[in-house]
Amino acid sequence: MNLYHLAKMFVHTPKVALLLLSLMCLVNTSTAQSKLDSIYELDEFVVEESQVVKEIIPVQSLSGKELEKLSAHSVADALRYFSGVQVKDYGGIGGLKTVNVRSLGSEHVGVFYDGVEIGNAQNGVVDLGRFSLDNMEILSLYNGQKSAIFQSAKDYASASSIYMTAKAPLFRDRKNYNIKATFKTGAFDLLSPAILWEQRISDKVSSAFSADYIYSSGKYRFTQKVKNSIDSRGGYDTTMVRRNGEINMFRIEHGLFGKIDGGEWKTRTYLYSSDRGLPGAVVREEPGRFKNEDHQWDKNFFVQTSIKKRFSDTYSTELKGKYGYDYMRYLSDPEKDEQVFIYINNKYRLHEAYLSSANLFRITHFWNINLSADYQWNKLNANLTDFVYPVRHTGWMAAASSFSFSRVRLQASLLGTFANEAYDENVYDSDNNYQGRAEVKKKWRRYTPSLIGSYQPWANKDLHIRAFYKKIFRLPTFNEIYYTILGSGKSLIKPEYTTQYNLGGSYAKNYRNSFLSRIEGQMDVYYNQVDNKIVALPSGNPGRWSITNIGLVKIKGVETSLTGGLRWSRDLRSNVRLTYTYQKAQDYTYSELGSNGEHDVTYEGQIPYIPWHSGSAIVSTNYKTWDFNYSFIYTGERYISSANIEVNKEPAWYTHDLALTKSVKWQGRDFRLTAEVNNLFNQQYDVIRNYPMPGTNFKFIVSINL
């Protein structure tokens, strides 16, 4: 069966594909060894952790055991524990989840999976809710860009980057395979089986296959404050049930990992399908009257490959390639929902092809140069009348140089962005008579620099002071320009120009024979300025947001994080992770002075959904075969509009989550049993106004390593 037939089978009959692939795993299990060991990769996690403090660019990472212990369903849930991050969540397991870093917007966040960037046709952002943590080894967030200059040109093109690194197969005791099976159940009628199968093919080639399925009714109770505008009795509270949030989701991934002389290669195939309801906003004046019945179908497929090789002490290269296909269907029917007036059955298909070449030259032992070039082709099709059918060719070229001395590291880069776009539009004469269709062409040429520096004041102290400056040019996505309900309806969205400044430092120290085993801290002060900032706001239609430009935004912030390891006894240890963020993100768009000599009410207002204060805490305790994990998230007051008036204010919210895990060895198999309580104190809150989140809920997880 070739890749085409597999993809075709997946699109039309995903459950059949899951059955066949599960049978393959069972056949392999029955023919393999009977005595297997655990596959925890603790050694690799410790190495990664020690590297974090030496980064020039501010970086936050979660890996290994930390990811396993979080009360998190997906990558988006885990990112909530990073400082400077706002996760927009529209409720439930199936709700759309997007990430905003340092108030620059989700489109400024590059999302990379095994080193290759991910795109998505849905609302111009990557829905991080569709990526599982089960087979994730490291999750990292960089502000600015990665510190290593040996990277693709596209890596330089984002204001911040999320890097998801999947687990590479690790075989112990001459084993040829590892299998991990997991089953999750709990609130919202959750059913979620998953399997991870790693196979040694030869001494230099191995594979990893994972598959999981999620079903949830998406129903949960919440308390709603009702604004009574009918009589003089005033408002009141009522308990309601969140409906139309069901999801059927299926995902399979397959990775191949190979070693060559002086290098390695990776290939990954990803298939995803979801069928979910969009619960919509809750109406406060008449709760329960409007029952949103909108529905959305997503199908995503990509295959990517990369090869990295060191030819000599002076030259290394890395090549990457990818093809991706995203399909999204959105249905809104006035016969099912009285607040809908127009029947909508929109279908979008986005094609993407990507090639990259990065070349590292070592001039001397302290001076390196990287030259990289990327090309990407995108085409968007839709079933809309008079749709514009845009095609965009984008090229990036980057030149970077780094200098590494004993206690000083410097980097500089220059990125060139070259884009050509063509689309069709209707043509009319002076009397507004239709004359047919004509092709319109646009092009952009922009150059943006960055400069990074790090200084270690004392050679024997793990203290580093760092700073960076970076400019970014971002074109509006197809979604921001061309997603529409009727006709072509092109928006007039302008490109963004972003300038970033950052000053910070990090410190780490290990302790021997002490209650405190390790302490590590980071602090960064930053200032960002965005011209023509593109902002997406929820509208009455969940499938089409309101997209607009804010002329000038100035963002000032402070990020801090502190982690520590505690030794209570030989068998009892704890790890603590604390983060805090302060952000002041103001709308400085010029406005004419009114008759009273004052600016418009939005001038200098905090931009939508950015809190001044936010933070998180994670406390993990291990005693022999028991693990206890406590996590806390706090988001302060914020506004739904740059008009910072009382009616637009959203209250602060916080949640407490607990998880208890027991590891058991039975009949030569390793079992892990986990019970979770999320939102322990039943906090009633909205991340986005009128999109209520779940109260107290439970989850149970059973996993077995074969």
C-alpha cells in the first residue's frame, strides 16, 4: 500500500485505518519477546535541562516526566505553564486552542514539529489542541529565535517559536521493540485509547508509530450570571449545561529515524481527522434560548523529511522538505439555530509545499556562518461563489554569523522575505456592469535584521546576562484576507511590522548533600512595538472571526521563572516550578482629538484579552512508586476591547489541578495508574467572554509498557 492509498483510506474511513493499524501492533506483540522493560528516557531529559540555562535567547522547556505529570490533554494545555503566554480556549476538549506570546498575536508564533514548521487553514493559526503529549519528548518556547544559528531561514521569520520534539526510539537490553498502550476516561463522557509502538528495523534505522482516538460529548455544567432586562428583579445566577461541544477525533503518526556517517535523517507522516460541534457564545440576557448547532470538520495530512550531515570540521548541511494538505468544512444551518439567518456550508482546501537548505561553515573555532534558503508554495481553494483562489510563492534567505568566546557570545542575522501572490477578482466597468474575471498580482520584498548577545561575568558561576534586538515583517495569511461568508469579500488588512527588544539573565546552581538539590531562575524585561497589528476577535459567527488592524501597539513586560529541586529523604523528592508575567500592551493608534481635547476611548487602552498579571505553579513530588502533582494557573483582569471601560472588563480567574500516579509492576509489565482532579475548587470562569469553561472534573488514565 503506497502513501496515496493510505491517505485516501484515512480521509474516507479513518476507523478502518485505526483497526488495521491496531491489528498490526497486536501481531507484532504476539511474535516478540515476552519480558520487556520500561522505556523512560531520564538520562536524555537531564542533558536537555542542563542546556537550558546556557541559551542566549530566553527559552522555556518542559520535557519527559514533567510533561507526563501535567494535567494536560494537549500541547496547548501544557503551554499554559509558560510565562508570557496566553492560551485562547473556547471550551472543552474539542474547543479551538491558540497561543499568543508576549501579546504579539498567534500568527507571530512559529510552531515547529521535529524542526519543520506547521501551517493550518483554520483561522490562520495552528490549533495546538490537536497535538498529543503522549509521544512528545520536549516542548520548548523561544522568544525571538533559537540560539543556534544552524537552522532554516524560516526559523528566523517568527517573533517567537514553539518547538515540539517527538520521542526518538530508545531500546534497552537488546530489545527490538517498545509498546505503550494508554486509555483515558473521565468527565464529559471522555473515551480516549492510544498506542505507541517503536520498532528497531536495523542498527541504524528505527520507527515509531502512534495512534489515538478521542470521543467526548463536551457536556459540562456551568454557572451563568444572567442580566435581567425584562423587569426590576435584577440579575440572578443559573446553572446550565454546555452543549454542542462533542468531538470525534482520530490521529495517527509514523516516524522513521536513521543514522548515517556524520549525521542523521528523519521522516514523519501525520494524519488527523476531527468532527466537532461549535458550542458558540452563551447569551446572558436569555440563557438557553439560542442553541448553537454549528459544526466543523477538519482533515489534516502532511509528510515531511529532513537530513543533516557533517561533511567535515568546516562544513555541515541540513535539507528539509514537506507537503501538507488541510481541509476544513464549516456548517451553519438556520433550520437548527434561530440566531443564524443564512445557510453556510463552506469548504476550504489549503495545499502547501516546502523546501529548505541550511549550510553551516566553521571559519575558526570561535566564528561560524550559516547561509540558508527556503521556498514555500501555498494555494487555497474554496466552494464559495466568486472566490479569489489565491496562490502565494514565498522565499526566505538568511545569513547569520556567531562568535563564541570564553564568556561572550554574539550573533547577528539578516533575513530577506520575498513573496509573490496572485488571485482572481471580478471586474466591473464604470456603470458597475460585470466584465468577467481578472488576475491580480502583488509582491513584497523586505529585509529584517536581528542582533543577539550573551555575557557570563564569572567563569565559575552559571550566571548569564543576555540581550537581543529583532525586527519582523509578517504578511497577512490567506485566512485573514480571504476567509469570507459570501462572495470574495477581500479585506484590506495591512502587513505587520514588529520590533523586539529584550534584556535578561539566567542563573543556575547545583547543590550536593543539601536539602536543595538545584535552583534555576530566569528574568527578562522586554519591549515590543507592532505597527498595523492584526487582531482577531470573536464575532457572532464562530467560523469567521472579525479581523482588523490596530495602527500601533506598544508592549512592555517582565517575565520571571524559578525552578528548584528538593531532597526530603532518599526516597522522597520534589520539584517546584514558578512563573510570573507582567504585561502592559497598549493601543497607541493615532486618533483625532475630540471637542474636549481628549483622544478616543481606545487610546492607550490595554489590547483585548491581555492581562496585566499572570502566573503558574507546578509542584511535583515523588515517593518510591508514587507521584503527586499539583498545578496552579492564574490569569488577571483583562478587557475584551481596547476601550478599557467597565462593561468590557473580564474578571481574573485561576484553577487548581491535582494528579496522583501509582507505578505497578505486574507479570513483568509496567503499569501506571493516574487519577486527576481538574479545577479543584469549581472556579466558574471564561477565557473568552461568553465561552464558559468546565468546573470541577475528573480524569483517569491507565498505561502499560510492554
